[in-house]
Amino acid sequence: MDSKILLENGTNELEVLEFTVCGNSYGINVAKIKEIIPYQPVTPVPNAHPSIEGLFMPRDIMITAIDLRNCLQKGSSEPGGLFIITNFNSLDIAFHVDTVMGIHRVSWGDIIKPNVTVNTTEESISTGIIKMDEKLIIILDFEKILSDINPETGLRIEDIDGIEKNSKRGEIPILIAEDSVLLNKLIVDSLKKAGYIQLIHTANGQEAYDVLMECKKKGNLRENVRCVITDIEMPIMDGHRLTKLIKTDDDLKDIPVVIFSSLVNDEMRKKGEALGANAQLSKPEIGNLVHLIDGLLLD
């Protein structure tokens, strides 16, 4: 299946691949997918996490296969079905699923954020729910699934420890747009640890844009926002849309925008550049994020 469906930049839309596990419908952002292939035999890894089926090497590339049925606490998969091979956080990972149903184009504004009746906020492996006719498609948080299996694939908070302190960081207000409660907290804690203490954190691009508009209305934009850090995947308004709105507004366009997302790969980097993003980093690089902001605002 071709996952390279082109979307116009900054439209606040995404393509979601619908797949099934145990008869239930789930979704993944097509931007994360490299390819979909039939199941292949894997080599088990001794003492591995229970959700890791093993390793295989299509076209001489070593890929870890993860049993999504096991991740969803629905038992273990048998040989068969499909592998969805993904790339995010600069890693190639195969997720074992039963079937693939098709691709849906949706707006981020149509994605429902799960509430506490679905999962507890910080432990959820669902980032959103789409209603298609009478069917619900649960979009899974593949970064959370992977970091639960191997925490080293998440934010490397320890990278902050070696960063030299700079008192000027405390004078710079930064606006953050990140829908994950856990990641939002980790980013805020990491930046504060490095000395960036004037932080406004919002849950999506729309909330961040509302902050910018309110500051613009009051005439105190520079005093409140000198830089924007944004994720890409967010409900209501995504990071690409937010970037486009900032960079096409004469009053906002000089504010540096840093896209900090697990989706930053070659293709997504080109999209971000076309929208005017000043810098883009993959999620684990929290230490580099501080150096990058320093370069944009202190040099």
C-alpha cells in the first residue's frame, strides 16, 4: 500500500491508516508509515520485553517486530497478518496487526481527545478517537507504546545535566504546544532545568495560537512570546498549521518556530521548511533543543 499520499502543507489535515487487532479498529498517522508488508517469520530475542516478537531483516535492514495484540493486553499474535513498518524518533519499527482496512483523510479538528473514562491521562496509549459513520477508530500513541517497551527511545532528560548554565535564558519567554501531558511536563521540566523559566505550555496548536492572538491584541507580544516550540501531531490544530499561521502573519512571522516532534524525518522536514519553521528536531533530542534555542535567541 502506498503511504505517500500528498497533503497540502498547513491545512490541519492528516491521513489515518485504519487497521484491526482482535476485531477492533485502530489508527496510525500515515506520515509515520514506511511500508506495509505481509507477516514474515522473526527471530526471537532472549529475555526481551513480552511485546517484542523478535527481529527480521527485509532488504538487509534489521527491524524489531512488536506484537500490538500483546501491547493492547489481548494475548499474543499468531504467525500471519501484516507488519506496519514505521519510522519515528529516527527508528524503524514493525507493528504486527491483523488486517488493514484503508486510509481516511480527516481534520485534526475532528479528532476527539480521549478523556479519563478511556484511560488515565499519563498512562494512555490512545491519542485520539475518530468517529466514522457508526464506527470508532482509536488512534494509538505509538511513541508511548515504544517508550514503555524501551524507555531509552523517549526523551533523554539526562542530556540536560551537561548543559552549561546561562542566566540570559531566564529572560526569554517561550510558548510550548504539546498535547501529551507527560511530554509537555518533561519538556517544561527540562527547559526549566536548563534555565528557561518563562514558559507557557498549551495542549494543542489552537491554544497556542489563541495565546499569540491575545498577546497581539494587548500589544505585549514580545514580552510574552519570543519563541514557539510545537509538536506536529495534535488534536484541534496541528503544529504545521500553527507554523503556517505564525509565518504568514506580519506581526508574528519573526517569532522563531521550532518543530519538536517524533515525526521529523526527511519528508516531514521538507514540509516544515516550506512552512517557514526555523528549526526541527526529533523528540529524543531534548539536549539539542536547548542548544538550538540558545542559537536562535542568545547568539
